[in-house]
Amino acid sequence: MQYVVKGSLMPILEITLNQGDVLWTEQGGMSWMNDGIRMDTGGRGGIGGFIGRMVSGESAWITYYI
């Protein structure tokens, strides 16, 4: 996985995934992606992580990019 921060006033993080890399973000963390990236949604950290994210005000679901 390689990444570059681009811009200064409204910076973006451009990430290049290698074969087999997985990136996970909270809901709404990705603005756009290229072909060849698969997106999936699930929980991380089991039921405890799911409930912990809900209680703390974060999104209960995690989005995976593969």
C-alpha cells in the first residue's frame, strides 16, 4: 500500500492498494475509487466493537476496500 497527501487547503489522501491489501474506513470515508477496487461493509471487532462504535457516536459499520 502506498499513499500520498495531495493539496494544502483541502488535502486529500491518495492510496494505491497492492493485490491483497485491505483498507477499512468508517462510513463515508471514501470519496471516489477506480475500477478494480471491491467495496464491502461489515463489522470490525465483533459485537463488542460494533456496540462500542454505536455508543461512542461513530458509525457502527466499517467499509472495507479490497
